[in-house]
Amino acid sequence: MKNRLHFNTTLGEKAKHAFNALQKEKESIGYYALPEQDISHITAYCETIPSSIESIAVIGIGGSSLGAKAVYEFLKPVENLRRKLYFFESTDPINIKSLLSQIDLEKTHFLVISKSGTTVETFAIYKYILSLQANASCYTFITDPGSALEKYAKSVQAQILHLPDNVGGRFSVLSVVGLVPLALCGIDIKALLAGASKIKNSFFEDGYLHDILLKKSLFYAKNHAQYHINCLFAYSESLKYFCEWYVQLWGESLGKKQRSSAFHVGLTPIGLIGPKDQHSFLQLIMEGTRDKSVTFIQIEDFEDEIKIPNTTLAHLESLDTLNNLPFSQLINMQCNSVMEALKVEENIPLDSITIPKIDAENIGSLIFYYELLTSLVGELIDVNTYDQPGVEAAKIILKKKLTHSL
Amino acid sequence: MKNRLHFNTTLGEKAKHAFNALQKEKESIGYYALPEQDISHITAYCETIPSSIESIAVIGIGGSSLGAKAVYEFLKPVENLRRKLYFFESTDPINIKSLLSQIDLEKTHFLVISKSGTTVETFAIYKYILSLQANASCYTFITDPGSALEKYAKSVQAQILHLPDNVGGRFSVLSVVGLVPLALCGIDIKALLAGASKIKNSFFEDGYLHDILLKKSLFYAKNHAQYHINCLFAYSESLKYFCEWYVQLWGESLGKKQRSSAFHVGLTPIGLIGPKDQHSFLQLIMEGTRDKSVTFIQIEDFEDEIKIPNTTLAHLESLDTLNNLPFSQLINMQCNSVMEALKVEENIPLDSITIPKIDAENIGSLIFYYELLTSLVGELIDVNTYDQPGVEAAKIILKKKLTHSL
């Protein structure tokens, strides 16, 4: 991965302090240790799932689904995967029925993922699916040790996998939560972790990313009152769900009351896909309020050599400049053109990330890069990056409504 | 459609002025007249496409694809459609190949949509597909009268349909651009236009929406410096692509230099889907910076009575409150709970839109509602709602790059 910043900031005491804070967090926050975890129990678990199973269905929402979806959708078009992966993550009845129509219940294994074991969406869907498929051997439960869900799973003699300690939902993709569904589909989770590990080492062991991540987070934090919208502009359709994962990670981690002042702060994430969103959101970036930073993601080599043919269309000869161009070169030229156009404008902080190709290692790198960046920015804008107190109020109101409707 | 505003603002001279401006725009801006257009030529055209054609593929980007996609994806899960609809809208080679693997070229009709006839993405893809399917009768071209593309289409004796005058891409879904692909799939475009017509009349003929749309646009415009992020939180997975259409409409229309001052202004659109995004973006709305308004969209009746079964799970008895609840009721309870939780917070302007059910008429209404709202806000924040000068710079740079790579 290469990351080039087109803005500057000087590292000083604040950066040193943030780096030390992350060093310290490694002792208590679980996600930092995930790249080096032992995955033998996951591999062993995967072997218990019969080869007659053709589909894996995750029943889970938010942090329980977005990470695996990001990786799966990135790799699916280029890899010959062993199984298909589905996500039941909405209480929308039309959506539930549409997903069910795509799978064969007899050839599907369900992963019910809930940290606490009381997520309303997950259990509404689980109860419904259980009424269609009562066989306990078709389900595996992923939950915290000792949770009510674990007790239930034991009572029906279903398989149970445990979440590691102190790994929040949105930081859990590299734990069993993401690794199990991905491994069951035949995705190389070792390579995924290796990609994450590279980024981790580069940052903590004073490698290439040490200064870059500190500079970027310091710039975002220092200027968060002005540049409070952070666009991720990815030039690859395959990164669409990575953008959704990023939106959760960034928004839920960095939209908070400050620890010291209880003042509302927040950085708003926007996920964009190029070149499509050049025809949508670009106008707003170019000419709208100067409140947005933009990070471009490019794929150096799509490893696919489909080309624009050498055809001249009558009356459209001006388009001959496209002839013989590989699409992978065109899409990157489009990205570079947008970057150059934005560089001419004032007050739009830009940077660009390039990954060499579409594979498990590279998406692992992107994931860990963004997790570290989130932790750094959270520390620097003085919020608790790892909680989400703001989502509780609606849950309590729903609980009351449900009780009264009984 | 019902629309309830949970904020207040007083209508006065400014509102009257904006209303009159829109009345005047009706003479020059084409989209206002679309609900009452004569569609007999579209119906006649559709009959020329053989019944052996099973798929329709749009080759187009931005305004040429987002609208039809929004309507198609909204109706697809509930209607028994005649044909499938695909969208070639990216130069990403992996995406092009993945789409091609899903269609049978012999049973596909392609709609090449480009106003000017020089959109780089559209012609890169068209040239490639032409090399696989050379038969001109498999293509219809939708373009401006007299464009270079029309001349080309004539030279190969392909069918041509014309865009109406003065309808910009992002306001074109109710013109041939959207109606043709939708009608070919068997979607009731008459009902779609009837839904739009209802909203138009309600606004212009002093109906229910007259005051509501003026109040809402006035509030957004007056407070645009503070509430410059406008979230659309739709409680239905089927509205996912409607949100993408909204993002283009809002961002590209309202992110501009002001007409009178050349000052950068802009309203940033965010599309959210509930309940999924309760587990993602909600934290940022609840506790983040007070710079966001939120509009909820609910579907009153999903016309689908799948229910949560009356099951008790050992150790998870607290979830029995869900038993016997229809999913359509649960999802709306979730939406109401989030609204109530946000109402307790200060400084988060809310409103809610309810449509009775998922059908063509209702999505037509939603589309026209948002088009009118965009026109009103654009007028009130003093921008040219209908141009997009900011996207030209990158196009010029790309053109140069392409010429030099020859």
C-alpha cells in the first residue's frame, strides 16, 4: 500500500502523545492483537461444516455483518469461492423473503452473531428462520462467553464460537466475526491477517506508515471544525461495501461528546465510488462549502486486460482517443484527472492510497489502516473511540413499545 | 404521501418569491411538465422490442442510470417483472465482466443513453460491448436531437429516442431516460407519472404540500450554514437506490457557487437505510456535531404479513416481547423509536414522510417531491440548481491525458 498526502502538518508533542496512547491501548483494546491471533481453531471449526453446504448466511447487523460483507464483496468477482455468503441484516419483510428465495435451506449453514445475545433484529430474524429450519446443527452461534445466547446455544446443543475480549463490533472483522464466514467461503484469512499485520508493524515499528498516519490524523483532528466531512472516493466497484464498513467505523467511533468537555464533535464519513460518483457528488466537492477532505483509493493493477477495441464510430471520431486503452488504465486516468482538478481548487485536503491489486492481503491492509487512523483521530479529538452511548436511547424506547404491545 | 415536519418556520415574502420563481421556471425547465407528458410513443416503441428479449441493459452513467435504478430496485422485490434490468455504469473492468457474465447477449437489448453523445464512460463500454454484439438492432440510442450520437445511430440504422428539451440528467427519470427501461421491464409508468402528478398539483394548486414544501425548503435554506448535512433515513431496504438518486439530485444541484456572490455553498446529502444504519450512522446523529437534519421515510403497509413466530428460546425469554409481531410493524416501531429518541435531543431538525405502500405511484410521488424540494432550496440559497460547472475541469484533464496517450 502506498499513501501520499497532498497536505502538510508538522509532527510534534501531540503526535507523540497520540502514538503513546495507542501503544498503551494495545494492552486493553482487543483489535490491535488480531493480526497475530492463532487461527487454528477457526480452521478446525470450518472442517466440521459439511461440504454439502453451499451457502453461508450471517444473521447479524452492524458490526456483525459489515466487515465480512466488505471483504466478501471485494473478492467475490475475482476469486473462485467455495460457497456463497448472504447477510440477513434487516427487519424489512420484503428483504427477508427476497433473501430466503435465493437460498436452499437444506444447503445453508447459519451464523448467528450477537455479542450480547439480545440484538432485536438478529433474534427477530433468527426466530423466523428457526420456524423454517429447526435443525440445530444448521446453526453456529458467535457470542461473548457467558452470554445468555451462549446458554441458549448450549441448551440446543448447537456449535458456539467466542468473541475475543474487548473487541467492539465495528472493530471485529478480523476476529471470528469476520474470519469464520469468510473462511467458510474459501477466502484466505491468513493472507487477510498478513495484510493487517504489515500495516500494524509499519505503524508501530517506525515504518513507512508511522509518520503518514500520524500526520493525517493530526491534520484531521486539528482541522476538524472546518473539514468535518471525510470522503472516501474509491475507484473500484468492488470497494462499495468497504465504503459502508468505513462509514460505520468512522461515524460511530468519531461522532461523540468530548471526554473532557461533553461538547458535541464529529467527523462525518462519506463513501463514494468512482467514476460513477464523478457524475453525482463531485460537483459538491468542487464548488460546495470547503468542509470536505477527500481520500482516493486506487487499484494499481486490476489484473484484467479487457481493452476498448480499436473502433471508429461515424460522427463520433473524437472518441477514438479511447481506442486500445485497457479499462484498468482508463479508470485510473479518470481518478488522476479528478485529483488534478481538485488540486487546482483551494482548501480541499487530498490524499491518495494505492493498493497493488484485488486480493485478501490488500483488503486486510486497508481495514487495519482505517482502524488505526480511527483510533488516532479519536484520541486526538478527545472522544472515547470505542463506545456508542448514543444508540441506547432508541433501544430503550423500542423495548418499552414492545412491552406495551404485548 | 404524508409529510410531517417537527420544526417550524413562518412563511413570508421569501416563500412567496420562491413559489413564484418555480411557477416561472415551469416555462423553461423541462422536468415540471413530465408528469403530464404523452407516453404513447414510448408504449409504441416498447412493442418493437421482441418478446424473446429477456434483459434490458442500460449503458449510461449518473443521471442516465440512477433514476431508473431507483425505481426498478424499489419495485423488483414485490412485482412480477417481465424483464431484468442491468446497468453498465462503470469503467471498472471487473464490474463490466461480472455484469456480462449475468446476461445472454442474444436475449439482451441495450439502451445507450447520453445527452451529448460524448460521455467517456458510456462510449468506452459501448465500444467494448459492440465488439461482442455487432447487430445494430440490439441497440436503442437515447440522446438529444441533432447530437453527434444521433447522427451515428442513423448511420447504423439503429432506433433513436429523443430527450425532451431542457431536462437535465438528474431530473430526467420521468422522461424517456427512465420511462423506457422501466416500461420495457413491465413497470406501470402511467402510475409512476400519476404519482408525480399528484405531488405537482398538491404543491402548485395550493394543496396539502404547498405550505409543507415551502416551510421545509425555507427552513433548510435559512439554516443552511448550520444544518448543511441532510440525512434521508429510509426504513426499507428497497429504497437503497432511491437514496443514491437523492444523493446525486441534492449534491449536484445544491453544491455550488452562489449566483450573486460566487461564495461556495452546499448542502451535503446522506442516504441511510434503517434499521441497519441505526447500528452505524445513528451514533453520529445523536451525539455528533449539530449540523444534520434528518428526514425519515416509512412504508405504512409492506403488504406482507410475515410474522415473528411465537417461540420462546431458553435463557432468552426477554425476547418474547417480539413474538407474534409482523415484521412490517417491527420495522416501523424501530423507526418511531429512533425518531422519539432524536426528538429528545436538541437542535436536530426532523421530519417524516410516510407512503402507503410499495408501488409505482408512490415512488413517482417521492421522486417529484424531492425534485420540487431541490428546486425550492436551490432558489432560496441562490444557486443555479440545474447546471454542474464543477465537473468539467476533470473532464478536460482526462481529455488531455487521452490525447497524449495516443
